Amino acid sequence: MEPHVSEPAPWREVFRGRDGRLIVGLLLFETLGAVHILVVAAVMPAVLRDLGNLPLYGWAFSAAALAMIGTIPIVGAATDRFGAKPLVVATAALYFVGLLVSALAPSMAVLVVGRFVQGAASGSAYALSLGTVAKTLAPSVRPRVLALMATSWLLPGLLGPPIGGLLADSIGWRWAFVVPIPFLVLSVLMIYPVLRDDADPEAAPAPILRALVLMVGTALLLTGVDGRSVASGAVAAVGLVIALVGLRGIIAPGTFHARRGAPAAAICAFLLSLAFASIDSYVPLMLTDVRGMTVFRAGLTITVGACTWALGSWWQSSVVGRRSYGSVVAVGASFFLVGIGVAYLVLHGGPIPLIYLAWAAAGFGMGAAFPTIPLAVMAGAEEGAEARELAPTLLMDTLGIAMGAGLGGAAITIVTGDGGSLTTGLSFAFAIAVAATITLAVLSSRIDPA
């Protein structure tokens, strides 16, 4: 029997009244994250030229991801226990401190510290935003809001890199960490007054120790996974054990067995992000270093994918009331698998223009599947515990991104380091994405609430 799914509300209902003002504030909060991530990515080469220390370059990104992994489960539980209002203020303060530390950083090591603080704020904002959607907004409005959140990445995706490059080439890269501050202040001013805060002092405490254990284990795993020595393998193995110990205390029982409902949604979120991250960052590398495209033309694939991601999100927001959540995710997985297959053909000599078709399909699939998974969790969450029950899915999503990027990079590093070709290394990264996507398609029907 098909699970009950609320019919999406008309668009005219989305921005009405108090909830409408809250939604605009949340969208601005999401835009802040998009601007920050995309502008900073564009200026990092200029940061390296100024501060040096190439070995720490990658950690400017990894530190932020690790901090997100640590803060998402903590903030998810704290939102139910203390309410969203104090956490919004704390998150904004954390964001401001991280941006300020990075803007004034005298060395790459200090910049990495600033990026870690920003990542903690980003993880908190992610858990807060979706937790607020789950706790505050009607089920019929949620698909529309998640579609809008996906669309809020479109304009920053088009303008963020050029703006970052312009800042780096004119007044300096440090201003890239100042640009997000007005968005931060405005979003808090819009969100805070209209929040309906439902604190529950009896809610379960935040799993602080478990989250820190998970963060440390993931750091060790990512450090060792791309090494070719016995010592690197040992570090990765120890990291995996530590991460699993921390993870088991945070995720719901039955997650590793994809038990129907929220546990299956968490593992599906991990698989989707793992598949996407294992190849997304390396498609431009494939096009420039294997197929000889210019950086500009290769970058257009990301733009095409961002546009169709928005289209896929809008599509799911209109059909999720007539289809089960699992069937929408299955459609998204199918589109993404088609995109991977066509991109693989381009890697091995197929017509280069096909890459735009490939990433259009992949982007649409991600847009359809990505917001639908947390929607399924919201639909089955216990009243008053929405943020806490949603947090494991958001955590597994972020963990999937970190692991996908790490495994894809490890496949390329190990193959090319042993004398193999970049094409072969990329083929292994594509294989990781295919395996994760097929598994996602098989498990997708289990995300529907029991």
C-alpha cells in the first residue's frame, strides 16, 4: 500500500504571513552558505600564493567538512531540547568568528582553524534550517521550501566563482570572507523574530562525545585512505573503527540494515552523497586533463548540473504528493545513473558535447532525490522530536560527501601513483559512484515511513 503523502501546497501559500517571512529568512541563510562555499573555493589559489604551505591546502576544505560532521548531530538534538532561537544566535556568532579568523589569518594553519569554525557553523545552520522546516512548517509546504532551498544555490553557483576571482584580483582574497557577513546579519534579523520556539527540556541530550569520536575517526580515515603504505592503511583502518563506534551511538538502530523509515533514509542519504561526491569534483579534471577541454568549457558542466538540479527539485516538489517518497528517489537515482554512464563514455573517447547531456541528467537526478529523502523522515517523525530524528540523515549525507570525495581521490591517487593512467583512476571513481547509485535505487522504497 502506498504511504500517505501530503499534496504540495499551492505556491501562493508558501510566502504568506509569519511562515512566509521565516521561509525567506531560511532561504537567505541557505544563500549565505552557497555564497560562502563557492566564493571561498574560487579564491583559495590566491590564498595559497599569499600564505604558502601547500600540504595544508586540502585541509582548508576537509577541516570544514569534519566540523560539520561533528556539529550536525549535536545541534539536531539541541534544537529539540533548547529550541531554535538560542541556537540561531550561537550559530551566527560562530559563523562571524570563523569568517573573521580566516579574513585576518597570518598563515595557512590559522586559516584552517578559521575554516574549521566556519564548518561548525555550517553544520549547525544545516541542522537548524531543516529542523525548523520539520518542526514549524506544514507537511504540504515542506516540498516547496526544499525546492526553493535547492534553487537558492543557482545564482551563487553562476556568480560566486567570478565574484571570488574579481575580489582576489582586485582588493584581495581576504574580502571573500567579509562578503557573507551582510547575508548573515540580514538572515538572522528575518528568522529570529518569527521563530516559534518549542523547547522540550525532557528531550534526549546531545550526543557530544559520540559526535567528537565520529569526527576524529573520520579525520583518521580520510588521512590514511589515499596512502599506499602499510602505515597509511593502518591509520585508515583505525579511523574506520573509531568512526563506526561514534556513529553507532548517533544513528538510529537498524540503519546499517536499512530498516524501513528513517534508518533506511539515513543510509540512502549516505549513498546518494557518496555517489555524487566521488565523481563530481573530478569531472572538470577528466575534461581538461584527459579530453583536452579548456577550464572554462569544463566548468560549464557544473553550471549545467546546477541548473538541472534546480529543475529536478522543482519537479519533486510538484509530484511528491502523487507518488511515494521512495519512487521519487528511484527516479532520481535512475537519472543520475544515466548521467554517470554517458560521462563514462566521454571519458573513454565518446563525443565531448555529450558531457553536457550527462551532467544535465545527473543534476536532475540529484535535484529529484536529494530533498525527497529528508522529506520522508519529516513525514514519519514524532511530534516534538523532528530535529533529533532528522539529524542522523543530515549527518549521513555530510559523511557521504566526505567519504565520496575521499574515496574518489584515493582511487585516482593510488592508480596514478603506481604508474597507471588518469583515465584508469577516474574509471575506478566512476565505479564507486555506480555501485552506490545502484544500491540506492534498490533500497529507495524502504525510505517511506512504516
